[in-house]
Amino acid sequence: MNVRIIAAGALAATLTLPLSGCFGIFGDTADSPVDSLTNLVENAVEAADQLQDVEWGKLSRAVVRDAATGDVVAEVTDQPTIEAAFASFSSENGLTSKPENAEEYLIEVWQPTTVKLGEDAADAEEIQILEAITYRDSNVVTLTVTPLDLTLHLDTSAGTADALRALAE
């Protein structure tokens, strides 16, 4: 999957927003809409770099939780299945606000840290690299690049949210 397409799509959608601060993206603490937009672009570029570093074939697991209870519904360790679920993010998506619908699933994507020369592979830790939230009866998906704590609410194309929901089965 081309994660740069995801990041570029999010960045392009962000840049098309009016400077009025719609969708609450700029927040109440912004000095000016231009400063806020500059910060958002810098974060989106950093997110693009982070997403580019995701080694989809190296993912260790995706943990699917019931968003209301936090209970684990499923744990997927098959990398092609995880990659396929997130592949539809390369389609056209746009930024939106967080929906009022109830949160449905919280999907955590984990990857082992890189083992350096001389280190024991058994000592490798896992880090959460992505988090996605689906909402009942909605195509909106909240995607968070966890190392950056950058969150985007995306109005996804048909099937994207369903592909993530399928991980729970």
C-alpha cells in the first residue's frame, strides 16, 4: 500500500479547508488561522514521513477493541489481512468533523521496534503506530498516527470503514 497517498490525500484535504477554522481543527488557542494552518501542514508532513516508515510487511498485529468497553474483540496477526484492511485509505478521503454516532471499534496497529546490530531479536519491543476508530452507521474513520499524536477524522470512500470492521470478525 502506498502510505504516501494516504498522507498526501490528508494534506491536500487539509489545505483545501478555509482559514476560518472549520471542523475545529485549528482549536481555540490559535494565534491566527495562518499560524494554525502552518502548524497543521507541518504536522501533516511529519505524519506523511511517519506513515512512509510503516513497514506493512513487518506489522506484528492489529488489536480490535470494542470502543465502548475496551474489550478485545479480535487480534489479527496476518500482515496481508491488516494491510488489505488499511489499503482502502489510498482511495479518495476528505477531512470532516468527529461524528455524533457512537464509537464502534478501536483498531490498534502494532509493529516491533527495529533490532540494531548486536541486539537480541527476542528483546525487540512493540510500538503502536496507528489507531483507527470506526463509528456505528458511518463511513467516518478517525485515524491517529500514535507516535505523533496526530488525529484526523476522515470521511472515507465506500468500503473503507467496512474493511476495518471486517478485522473484528
